[in-house]
Amino acid sequence: MKRLFITATKTTPEVDFNPENGQLKISGESFPENSADFYAPIIAWLQNYISRNPSISLTFKMIYFNTSSSKAILDIIALLQDYHNKGGVAEINWMYQEDDEDIMETGLEFTEKLSLECKLIPYSEQ
Amino acid sequence: MYLQNFFFNNQSLCKDYCISYLLFISISIGILMDLLNIYRLMKENDILFSFKGALNQEILVEMGNQIKTHLSMNRKLKKIFGIFIELSQNIMHYSDEREITQNSNIGIGIITFTESEQEYTITSGNLVFHEKADDLKHRIDNIKAMTAAELKEHYNEMISRERNAESKGAGLGFIDICRKSEGNINYIFRPYDDIYTFFQFVVKIDKVN
């Protein structure tokens, strides 16, 4: 399976999914004109990857995302939760700038009802 | 030679004067747009910038950059930026006045960013079909009446409902804006013509609290 790498643009995040070690990362800003179009290939890649029964560590390091991107992000999280329910190994790391309460709280809201392992990880600005 | 030049210059001066006078008359009787009035209105209302037209993604990015630059040290930057993006994309996706070309279909509207001593204000306006206005009004009233906890619950409920439908995010934007501005939202609907109602939405963000 090929690595999925999408370069960040002014309105879309960088996506780096490495099938060799299960390290998947989405980082940056997300407010594309059509979120469903942008996230569809990412979700398709993930579905395909999950069918191979890998260990997945998915990291979100978002600076900002709009409401329609949040739907897609929740779809991705739901995929992992579903995989976990079926016995798959998966974890989520939700990274936020240490003074960014909005991203931290959103991460909490998105993950508080999940049973798979979710970590909220603060980082300081470079 | 000198006389010729003098005559020529005077003639062009006279021509310029005539054009100015004609412009003045045209503006006065409403044939030409009164840009001075628009400028004055914007200045008096502390408008930092404004856009009217088909709100495409490129324009949205540029205006977003303006906000980021203007508020670079402000701790409310991300909230204000988020509100601005949701309002702009609301126009882009849901305005009933649209610019349709071969490969795009973009909503038309107006958005302004204002700064006064106490607060920042983002105002958006666009045309909606008369028959849609009531529904929109009820949805906003409903959101406006909610407490923070209710808004959170409503957001989660809407997001799971919308993920199943092929929507671009309709109901979520207003809830998000309401949460980010701590309920400081207002709106007004005014008749525009036989087909459209003008929908104006106002969000205020306090500078201090």
C-alpha cells in the first residue's frame, strides 16, 4: 500500500499517512470550499488500510478547522472507534497549542465518549 | 506657438471642467454611483474592510489573512477568524443570489469587519428567497435562546445528524458562531424585492472580556 501524502495549502491541512509503521498525521488548518471532496480520498485510504488489520496511531495537530471539516474529522475518528470495537489496535493523539483552549476543548468533546485510547497533548509554539 | 499651446491647454481645461460638471449632475440625479457616500458611510461605521460580490475561496483566504495580520497579537484572533470563515462560507454556500459559471457556483453577498473601541463586529448580508426566511429566523432564534451547555449538546446532535446527510454544514455554522461569540449574535430580515429578502447577521466580540 502506498503512503498517502498531501501537501498543505492555504485552506487544507498536511496529511501524512505512513502504512509502513501505522503513523498517520493530519496537521494545519482546514477550511476548504468543499470539505467532503477533500476528505473523501483520505477516508477511502483509511478504510482500505484498516482492512489490512494494522496498528494505527493517528495524530491530529490542527490549528483551525471549520464546522464542515469537523464533520469529516468525526467521520475519521468514528472509523477508528469502529475498528477498535472489532478488536483492531488504534489510538488517537490530539495535539493542541498549550494556550489554545478552543482546540483543546474540541478535542475533548470529540473524544470523551470513545473507548479507544485518546490522548490530549499540549505543545508550545516554536 | 505659445498662443497655440495656451489655446489648446485652455480648451482641455474647459473639457475637464465640463466632464466634472456632468459627473456631478449624473451622481446627483442617480445615474452614476455616489462613491463618496459609500466611502463616508464605511468610514463613519469604522469598517476596516468589506467585500461585496461573489465570495469565492481566494477572496475568503485574502480577507482571512487581513484579519490574521490585523489581530496578530490578539488572544481572540482564532475566535474572530473562525466566525469570519463560517459567515463567509455561509454566503458562499447558501446565498440565494448566485454567480454561476462553467466550473463554479458561488454565492453573492456582503461582509464587513468593523473595529470600535469596545468591540469587533462582523456583519454579513445576503439575499434569501422569501419562503426560506421564516425557517432561517426560527433556527437562529432557537440557537440564540440556548445556554452554553445546550449549545454544546445541540452541536453534537446536529453534527451526528448532518454526517449522515450530504450537507455542506448548514446548521452547524450558526451554532459554532453563537458559541464562539458567547451568544452575541443578532439578525434582521428586510424585504428586498418580489423574490428576495435581505438577511443581515451581526456578530459582536467584546475586546475586554
